[in-house]
Amino acid sequence: MRKTKLIFFVLILSLFCSVSLVWSSGGAETVKIGGLIPLTGPLAEFAQGMRLAGELAETQFLQAGFPIDVIYYDTETSAIPGVNAARTLVDIDGVVGIIGASASGVTIPVAESVAIPSKVPQMSNASTSPVITDLPADEGQDFLFRTVVTDAVQGVVLGMLATEEGYKRAAVFWINSAYGQGLFGQFKVSFEHRGGSVVADVAHDEKPAPTYVSELRKIMEENPDVLLCIGYPGHATVYLKEFFEAGYDKTTDLLFCDGTKSVEMPDTLGAETLAGFKGTVPAAMASKSLDNFNAGYTELFDAPPPLPYMDTFYDAVAVFGLAAAAVQAKGLPLTGANVRDQLRAVANPPGVEVYAGVEGFKTALDLIKKGTDVNYEGASGSVDFNSKGDVSTPIQIFRYVSASPYIEEVRLVTDIPEK
């Protein structure tokens, strides 16, 4: 069934790409958007889900009569390949917007070296580093956006969760990147503000290592109550295997975050070894758009969306598509700068609320063509960009369980203090 639907999608995509669709007063110009995803590297588990979410948005826009082409390249979860891929998207493919990257350590150099100098808006669906909010290169430029909440928020909830679980002495094993530094720093502030103590912290390289035995030994010398794992599945799968083999789980619990929320780690490590341990991840509240996204994804791919940052990738495609439609409706050239100028116009209030899905996109496109303001309410939440390009969403607390799909949603945290 899934293969049949994918073949059908490819046929429909080919048809729409070869036929000029009339949407506005002239022929509709296919909107080219870049997708920087980590097909390889320590974040590879997340890439296919992002791509499928993007394909869902493309399919629905085509059904709504507005052609979009998302062009994907692999960042390898590394800065240099990511920057090179972004340059290709801008200089060769001629995209008017870039979605990605996933890792903050890739998103930032892409923004500084490609997106901002080229005046092509970049919208990360998964980079959560607080550094992105005030990136010096983007000061006064306004070309860097994201559809995911900053770790200045997630770190607070991690500290709250550790306190709720009764932990007093935490150790942190964190990835040495903008993402790891930002989340670790905010967790430390939040946890210690609530009376806890970070008794050890060790950074590891972005490139996965074959073993982390010496780093674990150093961390565990301090006898922590809990080990917070800030990184990606490509790292955590290795060191958690060594963690359990050494018997550290007899005295120390585990705590996870968005980067270590994984459906592959329980398969590799044994679901029973992770069962009961909790973590945090940016998440959306129940909404019409989220229901539409989940239903549309399940219909097209025969399964619900399994991983974080699929809804945020979908919303990035949606916002770029609606912004491009607004540019065309105004009779302006389809350039990156012009698309940037319309992002808040289609995503922020005021305006008629419009939603995810084919009918939602049809309604939005009709209103835009008539010159009516719209306010896209996304699957991941209200995609209302502030002056820094940031959005605000709740944080989900999840728990690993022993039965497939191994992840249970516990609750949403919506009332989040500053620290």
C-alpha cells in the first residue's frame, strides 16, 4: 500500500511539474525551496521523516493548485557539507528559501556563509540553540527564522523535570556544538535554581566516536543520581550500550532531550533498558492543523508520523509556499528577499486563520489571490514569528516504554518560567 501511494505521488509530481498550472493572473511559477536534511551522520534517524513530511506538504499544495518543488540535499550533520549544499541550492538550483539545517552547528554556518549574504531566507525546523536568536550576522538582516522553540525554553523544562523526579546530583554528557552548549547551559541554570547540583559534565565531539568508555568513567566518578544525555542517536546509542554494560544503571538514572528521543535506540539497546526514563521535546498542542497533518500523513504513508520535527518541517514548507503565493499575487518577482518580506504577513495575526491540509491551503491561496490577509495556524503550533524570527510552543515530556513504538507522551508543559 505504501509503495503504491509513493508511486502515485511521484506520478502526480511529474505531471504537475510538466504542466503550467494557472493560479493567478499569469501562469503559476513553480516555487523552489531547499531542504537541508541529515541523511547521514549522527542525526540520520530523523531525516527520512522530515522528507516525508515535506512530500506531504508538496502533495497538498499541488492538489490545491499551487506547485512547489522541495529540493533536498544531505548535510551529513556537519558544517562544511551543509554549507556546500546550501551554496548549491542558492547558486545552481535557484531556491527562494532554505529549510534547515537540523543541527544548530550546521544551521549557523549556513546562515552566516550562504543564506544571509545571498539574501535568501533560511528557516530551521529543528535547530534549537539560543545563539540563533541573536546571531550577529543576522542583526538587522532578518533572514534567519525557525519553526521550533529555542532551548532557552526546553532547558528550563529539563531542569524542572529533573527536580520533579527527585534528582539532586546530575551529570551531563553533551555534544560540543551550539546546540549542546545552549541546552546544557540552560539546564544547569534551571536545575541549580531549583536546588540541584551539576556534579560533572563532559563534552564529546560532533563526530561519533567508536567508544566513550573513558568519558563515562570520568562522569560516573562523581556518583550522579541521573545522567542527562544531550546529543544525537548516533552518539547516544554507542555510549548508552557501554553505560549498561558497565552496570552504571544500577545507581544512576537517565534523562533525555529532543536530540535523544529515538525509536531506533530502543531497538538497538533493548527497549527494557530504556523503559521508564523520561525526556523533553518541543511539541504542539492539540489543534485542527495538527489533526489534519496527522491524518494526511497517515493516509499517504500508512503510518502516523513517528519522530520530532516532522510537523515543524511541514510548517516551514507551508509558510514558504504561502509567502511565495503572496509575492506572486502582488505581481512581484519571486526572489528570496520578497518571500522573506511576506513570511510574517501569512503566518502572523491579524488575518483570517487558515490551517494545514489541502482544503486549508486552497482557502489560504484563494484569500491571498483576493488580497485578503491570512494567519497560518500550523501543525506544530501558531507559527507567529517575532522580531528575531523565533516562535513559541510548549514542551512535551515523554517517557520510554517497553512496547513498540517505545515512546509515550506524558504531558505538555505550557506554563514555563524564565529559569
